[in-house]
Amino acid sequence: SAGDYNIAINTDGYSEVIVGRSFTGAIESSLQWFFVAGLGGLVAIAGVVMLIVGARRRGRMRRAAYTYGPPQGWAPPPTF
């Protein structure tokens, strides 16, 4: 987090020092991004499923429009 930090290192010569977050702190801050990515993946899968279902329905309706004759179950009115 933002702020001023004082770091004191006592060594007997030249050493390399790495200053960073703890491993658990890094994991905790990235969990929200994993959650958002998972939610986005679920939304994408739902979109693909709806696209496939819509395409199938449109194709079925188009094929039904090309059938010959009156709809099934239809009969002309009786004549007396």
C-alpha cells in the first residue's frame, strides 16, 4: 500500500535484497481477478449456448416455412 517505509539491513558485505509483498498477500490480491475471469468465462459460455440455440430455432422455422400445403391438422370448413 502507499506510504513511507523504512528498511534497515545489516550485513557483512555486499548482498542483494528483494523487497516485495508476501506470497499470501499477492495471492489474496489476485483472487478477485480470478473470480472476475471465471465469471467472464461463464458469461461467454452462456452466450455461445444461446447463439447455438437461436441458430437452431431459426433454421427449424425456415424449414417449416418451405413445406407444401396447409399446416397439419387443418381442414377446410364443411360444405352443406
